[in-house]
Amino acid sequence: MTPETARTIAVDVNGVSYEREVEARKLLIHFLRDDLDLTGSHVGCDTGNCGACSVLLDGVLLKSCMLLAVQADGTSIRTVEGLGSDGELDALQQAFADHHALQCGYCTPGMLMSASWLLERNPRPSEEEIRRAIQGNICRCTGYVNIVRAVQAASGQEVSE
Amino acid sequence: MLLREVEYARPASVGDAVRLLAERDGARALAGGQTLVNVMKARAASPDVVVDLNGLEELKGIELGPDGTLEIGAMTTYTEIVESAEARARPILGEVCAQIADVQVRNRGTIGGNVCSNDPTNHLPPLVVALGGTMTIRGTGGERTVPAEEFFLGVYMTAAGPGELLTTVTIPAGKADGFASLPIGRDGTCIVNVAASLDGGAPRVVVGCVDAVPVLVRPESAEDDAVRGAVRAAGLQPPDDVHAPAEYRRHLAEVLAVRAVRAAKERAS
Ligand SMILES: Cc1cc2nc3c(=O)[nH]c(=O)nc-3n(C[C@H](O)[C@H](O)[C@H](O)COP(=O)(O)OP(=O)(O)OC[C@H]3O[C@@H](n4cnc5c(N)ncnc54)[C@H](O)[C@@H]3O)c2cc1C
Ligand code: FES
Ligand code: FES
């Protein structure tokens, strides 16, 4: 295919189909936030280090500041807005609230996506597995302990003291 | 971050990709993007055209030959290597890939991108040299193979030149391998890393993070003293930076080389 500076892409985000023209230089995170007004996913670092922009693309967890929006053509994307339904929190989100797993909340959307990806693949993760699963997500507030507890609780496990 | 204006192409075949890369001076292959997209944000490089290799099935996947040789497509991700049953034929591959960065980076980053970017702190350049890998490179003129130890030419420079693609990394059969590193965090970027293999004669000990390219050292034996002495005799001139002074890196190179060889010996028996 011939190189183009802009293309029309079709994506499914949280079950809604969108068709939009995007510039090739636009990152997926900006497409989600600025073009689709899905501002749940955050930009923390813009260097692939913090994970605040994490989303699932065709079921695969990635950092949406490290992908061009044009690369997402034809894919199905899940963002934090796609968790829960009808204004109700899902079990993981509720566990975050119950266990004080967020303070400022900036990292939370990415943290929730990483934890969802983990629980889909490993319904009863150990503490070590939880910690490794959220390694790509930086939280400057909680010290991670309550996040680990929330994921343990959401997976029906005893919460470590 | 707004990138500089760029053209995007998603070729349908490796042939088309190579043609595009050769036609346009400012064209760059886009693999996992876990280095290139950052480079474009920082405008350290601003390609005119990015040639997206995602979607080229020819470049994906791992094949295990009857003699135990592994053919790994350049676009195979770290996660795919970690989870591949075939790749377990040489277990060190999955073990090292599991230590790279974090889940998100491992889901996107590719073996081809890791070696082609040849960031001196990357995990895979020393590993493929230690394992005696062979790199298959395709250009418009055809295909050639280069031994891994001749592939790395300088920081961010490899034998896969402009207009060329790395298509396959071939890893021979073996099992007596070890890897030891001092990462900055629990996993991820290393201050020094060392890969070692005892398959195929004298030990191959390869030190990463200490020079522009992985440094191959051939101690006479796998005894601790021989390994330590050979690394010392290599006269490494590692960088001094916020993570460690050069002197400490030199010390680490010796210690980690001994550990990597010990791990390889355990596997051999
Ligand atoms: C937060 C973070 C942490 C990281 N930590 C680590 C770590 O601990 N260890 C580690 O090893 N790496 C680490 N990396 C780097 C990461 O592994 C990159 O994935 C890797 O360096 C590049 O692979 P890629 O597939 O993403 O390639 P890209 O970024 O797409 O490409 C890199 C370069 O290689 C060229 N290229 C790619 N594929 C080919 C090919 N088949 N033929 C020819 N040229 C090609 C591209 O043109 C580009 O110049 C980290 C990255 C991030 C963002
Ligand atoms: S904004 Fe994407 S990783 Fe920080
Ligand atoms: S809650 Fe503030 S960064 Fe995590």
C-alpha cells in the first residue's frame, strides 16, 4: 500500500464502532482522548514508562502512547470506560474503592486495565504475580500495597495484611 | 506528544516492505514501536515514512526443526517467545524475554526490534551472540545471513542497513546456557548483563551494557578463575552514568560472568 499522511480507520471501542480520519502521526492515546472524547485513559509520561495510558487492543494489554492510531485500524479496543456497565462498577473497580487502592486516581485507569488483563488470564494470582503484572504501571500515591490487596479481593482471595 | 508529520504504510508482503524501505531514504521499519515511537516523540529521528511490519505473518512465529534449531520470525513478540512451547527447546530464550521491561512492553516489543535497535542496554543482543545465533537479512537484492557476533556494529547500528530487513533469528540447539544481570528495578533495563553458553566447545561469555556492542569473551574453561580472568583481560571501558561508575560496571561484569557461567554449568549436567 502506498504511504499516506492520513487515513480513515475503523475501530470498535468498548463495543461502539467509529470511523474517523486520522493523521499518521497521531498516537492512539490522543485519538482516544481528543477524537473520541474517551478521557479515562491518561497520559502520565508519554515515554512508555508509566502505564497510565494502558488499554486492551484485540485483547492484548499495551500502552496506547506507544502506538500510532492508524495501526489500530480494524481492531477492537477496550478502555477503562468499558469496565463495568450501566454506571455500575465491576468487581475489580469496586475492590479498588473498598481497599483504598487509589488516592489521586491518575494511575487508576491503567492500573485497572493491567489488573483486568491479569485476572482474565490468571483468575487467582499470587501476590508476586500481581506485583509483576502491574510492574508497567507507576503509582506515586498508594505505595502499591492497597492495589495488590484490591486485586486479591477482586479475585476472591484472602487479602494479605 | 505530536510527532513530526510522517507517512504510514502497511505493506502486504515482506517483498513490498523491502521495496518501500529501499525506495525512500527516510523510510524506517516499525516493529513493536517500543523504541521507535519514543525516538520519534523525542525527534531524535524523524522518519519520512514508517513501514509497519505488523500484519506480516511471514515475519511471525517460531519453528522448531528436527535437529532442535529454532527459527524465530523477527516480528515475534517477547510474550510470544515466553509462552511458546517450541521456544522451550532453548529455555534461556523465554527466561530472558520474561525479564524485559513489563507486560505491556513485552506484549508489543519484538526480537527483531530488540536486536535491530541495538541499544547497548537491551537484553537480547548479548543473548543471541552467546547462543551462536544467525541473522537472516533481506534486501531488494536478495537474502543473506550474518552470524550474530558480526551483526552488531555500533550503538543503534547493525548489519541490517538502510533498505534492509531482518527477517529471521536462527538459534541452534543447546541447553547449557546462563544469564545474569543487575537490573535497575526488579526486571527491566540492566546496569550490566551477561549471557553465557557452554554448548559448542569453549564457553561463550557475552557482556552487555559495557560497550556499543555486546562484548564476546572466550575463557579457556568454565572455571570461575578462568572466566573472571578472561573478562578482566578484555579491558572493558564501560560508561560512567547515574546508575553506576565505570569501575563498578567492570567489577559487575566479572561477577555476573561467573554467575552466568555457573548457571550454564548447572544446565549442562
Ligand atoms: C518502558 C520501556 C522499558 C524497556 N525496557 C527494556 C529492557 O529492560 N530490556 C530491553 O531489552 N529492552 C527494553 N525496552 C526496549 C524494548 O524492548 C523495545 O521493544 C526494543 O528495543 C525494540 O523493539 P520493537 O519491536 O519495539 O522495535 P521498534 O521500536 O519498532 O524498532 C526499533 C528499531 O529497529 C528497527 N527494526 C525493527 N524491526 C526491524 C527488522 N525486522 N528489520 C530491520 N530493522 C528493524 C526499526 O526501524 C527501529 O529503528 C524498553 C522499552 C520501554 C518503552
Ligand atoms: S503515558 Fe503511556 S506509558 Fe506513560
Ligand atoms: S493513585 Fe495517585 S498515582 Fe496512583
